[in-house]
Amino acid sequence: MQNDLTFFTNDPGSTLLDRFQRTLRDVKFFDILVGYFRTSGFDKLHESFASIDKIRILVGLNVDRHAFEIIDAFHSQSTLDFESHKRTKEIFSAAVTEEMDRSPDSYETELGVRKFIEFLRSGKMEIKAYPGGNLHAKVYISRFGEDDRDFGRVITGSSNFSEAGFVANREFNVELKNRADVEFALARFEELWKDAVDLSREYVDTIHDRTWLNDEIIPYHLYLKFLYEHFREDINLDEDFETYLPEGFMDLDYQKQAVIAAKKILDAYNGVFLSDVVGLGKTF
């Protein structure tokens, strides 16, 4: 079946990634409006982004109910706007940290993130989050130079900005070439963009301060990180026990540590022995 490259379903030869890699080399301005953004998508496209003059990324955040109510009911009040923007930045930072914790420890991942930061610092790229409720749109707006073939393109459909959305998942996206469609999408993007929260600095700071992609990490820091991860449950005893302590319980650290040790064995082997022998410290 012949494909005129109007629809992209991520079937072989018809992936969204293929389309972007073929067309972005001629694009001057690229605007991205997605429900969520993953650096796995950027890993695949940063080379194609090199020749683009300006890239803007606008993401939606699944804020908690309390934050959403504040934003929705009091959006016009500057003090609460400040709080909602602060909350948006906190959510974004936490999401970036979690994603990097789960990302492969690979050269491709590191290169993609470093290129992302390079583009942010140079002003070539900006990233913002829209705090006014959940944003589920997936729209990619490309504009060419003034003397190029036409005004631009808009691709919309089901793909978020991620490797899964570009290649792995079965998706359904369509490319529109009519100028009126591109201008309509661009106008809506501009409306959302002006009310969004700038996250460029938060991304750079989060990568530097809260993830493994940090040139200032020394072997001793890695050793401390290893100890923390290995003894995480023992260190955070109070967090694990708070909700389970009965009334009148004598709160002794050595007893809690024994319970943690038993729990680890139980989790690993689906069973644990509690020995009751005189003189061996069964209280412990």
C-alpha cells in the first residue's frame, strides 16, 4: 500500500520519527504542544533540531487535585498565581528527576540531555508548562523560511514527545499542509504559551542538582549514594513505621531495625523464621 506521508501510524516506514528526521532539516521554527515530554524523544531528534532557529516546547502537567482547584478558581489573583506556578515547577522538577532515575545509563541518554541543556542555555529552545488544568493535546507545528516552499506544516494525533510515541507505540497521526490549519494551530499555541510557566531554568538546575548527569560528582559521592540506596529502609525507619505503631508501643530503634531485617527476608524468600531461644536476645 502506497503511503503519501499524510498519516503516520508507526508501522515500518511510516513512523513519526522517520517523518521528523526527513522534514525538520528545512524547518526554521518548531513548536511542540504535548501532554508530556520525555527526554527519550529528544535523544532521537537532537541532531535534526540542530539546524532549527527556534524551538518551543509546551507541556501539560497532571497536577494534584488541590493545586488544580487553586489554579482553576483563583487564576486572576497574583499571589495564588505565584503559588500555582511554584507548584508547577516543583511537579516538573520531580517528574524530570524520576525520569532520569529510570533512564538507561547510556551515552545516548547523556548526549541527548546535554544537547537539551545546551539548546536551553543558548536560547535556541524554551520549555514551558501550562498550569491551568490538564493539557492532553499532541500538536507539532513546523514553519519554513520566508522564501521556502510554503508556510509550514502541522502534525496532530496521538503521539506524545517520547520514543514510544515516535516509534514503539501504535499511534495515529495526520499531517496538515493547508496554511489556514497551520495558522489556526499556531494561534492556539500562542494563547497557551503566554500563560505558561517557564521551566527552562528548572530543567537545567534539576539535571545538575538532582540527577546522575553531573560533572561535579566524585567517587566519594557515588559511595555515599550506594550506601544510602542499600540502607534506605533502615535510614527511613520513622517513615515506614509511623502508620503501623499500636497505641502504647515502646518506640525502640533496635526493635524497628529487627522488623526491617525480617521484612527484607520475607520479601526476598516469602517467609522468615523468628527464633525463640533463651539467651539469644529474642526481644531484638
